[in-house]
Amino acid sequence: MSRVPLLNDQTAAKSSAELLGQIERAMGAQPAMFRAVANSPAALKSMWGSFGALGGGKLGAALGEQLAVAIANRNRCEYCLAAHTALGRGAGLSLETLAAAQRGRGADPRTQAALNFVLKLVDARGAVSAGDVAAVRSAGFSDEEVVELIAHTALNLFTNYVNIALDVPVDFEAVALTA
């Protein structure tokens, strides 16, 4: 049971209700995570805006979803693992590719470098070394993309923490966490 009410476009403040309407039009539903975050119009605006901004970034949806499942698994966030597995499937990724990413494994050197970098960011709480940044750059990531990798990590930490702290019920097909 969620630790905050799961609002909808009828029960939320006007600004949250408007955003929930946008989310429903974009996703075909109002997922429980957004309904929980709708308790704070500012937080919902921040979260939805970040998804939109990063969705239009250089990294692309497929890599973004692989990063999300890896971070969700690392943080033990069942909600985000389920949601991003579904979104990853929608972005054309196979279940095998998503399961590998969940374990921190990429199918090619560039994806592997990105996964290594974001998981190091999570584990080190952002305190990565110059060598860590150089390693992701040497895999072909521009400075713009390095910053986007950090932004994706921060957004996923935000969503993981919301779902874990508020015990948001999973409303996507469950995916088992791995060790």
C-alpha cells in the first residue's frame, strides 16, 4: 500500500491534474509512480519534464532503458525495473537484452561502457574519477553524452527513491530482481 495517496486527474491539484493528463495521453495510462508524485506539483513537473528532456537527448530510448533497468536492479527498485523493462520492450529491445542490462552487461563495447559508468556513479554516489570519465569518453561518448549519462542516473535515482520510499504498488508486469 502506497504511503501517500495515489492521486488522479480528478483528485490532484490543478497543475498536477494537467500533467497527469499529459502523462496519460503520452503513455496511455496514469502509472502509479506519477500518481504518487502528483502529491507535489513541483516534483511531478520536475520528473515529467526530465523524462521529456532526456527522451529527446542524444543517448536515445534504447540505451536510456538499458541504463534504467541496470540502475533499478542495483537499487532494488521493483517498480522501476518492471516499468523500464516494459518501456524497453516498447523501444524495441529484447527481453534478453534487457535482462543482460539489468545485470550490468551490454551487447557492445559502447553500451557496456555506459552501463559501467552509470553503475559506478550509483555505487560511488557520484564520486567517479577522471579515469572513469575518460573510459566512457574512449568508448565514443561526447561530453554532451557524458553529462546525459549523469542526468539519466540522477533521474533514475529520483524515481527509484520515490517508489521505494513511498512503497508505490507496481502496476507493470513484474520482473525479478537479480543479485
